[in-house]
Amino acid sequence: MTTHPDFRPERVTFSHARGLPKRQYRDYFGCPVEFSSGSDSLIISACDMRHPIDGADSSIKTMMEDFVSEAIKATSLSFSHAVRDLIIKLLPIQRCTITVVAKYLAVSERTLQRRLKDEGMVFETIVDDVRKDLAWDYLTGQKMRISQLTALLGYTEQSSFNRACQRWFSRPPLKVRSEAANTNSHQMTG
């Protein structure tokens, strides 16, 4: 499928019932396989999507870009919601720039900006809101190092994350965490 020799899908689903023993499917695809799932799909990691596809045809690429764009329009989710969901997925694995997000959504940067503007949204604001929401969840509910949180939120420098926390919560990350821990311990004992 791709020119990447280690390619393996993350999961395969079939709408039909299983015919052969499940192990044969798993051995063939090298990943978990689900049957009677309601759809036929091959789930591929974002990392594998960056590798070229053997025998790629530019006309099919254009057709698929149009299809994805129309599918996004047809869903009940707003375009900004689709952008937000994609940002959540991309932040921990790569730089989450407007160029990258536009590429994943198969639209130009201008189209992405225009469609967000039509909904009264701005790309940078969505990224900041996602980071703020995730930072709060990570700081108040997770026990990972601040350096790990920094990377998960797509920051290359911990000082950038510290400044963002100060802007969002009017206090640094460790203070947010300690206050949340104190609140939780008071709720449990009270």
C-alpha cells in the first residue's frame, strides 16, 4: 500500500460477519480486526499517512480531497469543531500549524481561514482554547511531569507553557496542580 516497509494499519473493521478464524485476519493485517462493526475501514496512523503511496494518482487525490471536503460539510459537526478535533489529535504528535491542519483536511490555508471566519472563529484561538482545556485536564487529573505536559500540548519549550498557564489561569502550572490536589483532598475528607 505505501512505500514505507513497516506500514501496519492500527485497526481494520468490516461490516460483515467473520468468515475465517479471527487469528488469520490478525496475522494477515498485523493489527486488531473487528467484524459486524457497521463499516468497512482501515484505520491508519497520522504518521503513516505522511509516507507516499505506491502508484499514487494525482487525479484520485484531487477527487478524494473534494470528497473529504464535502463529507466535512455534510456532517452535523461544524467545520470549526472538525478543526478542533483534529488539533486535539495532532498536538501530541507534531507541530499543529494552520498549514498542517489544512493539509489533513485537504483544503487550502485560505479556505480553512475563510470557513473558520464564516463561523466567527480564528485558527490560533482554537489552538489556544484546545491547549487551555487540555492543560486544565492534565494538570488537575493526571500525574505526569510538567515537561511531558509541555510536549503533549505541542510546546517546544516549558517556558512557553508556563507563560500560557499564567495567561489562562493567572498562576503557573505547579500552582494549578497543587490547588487542584488540595481541592480534591478536601472534597474527599469533607
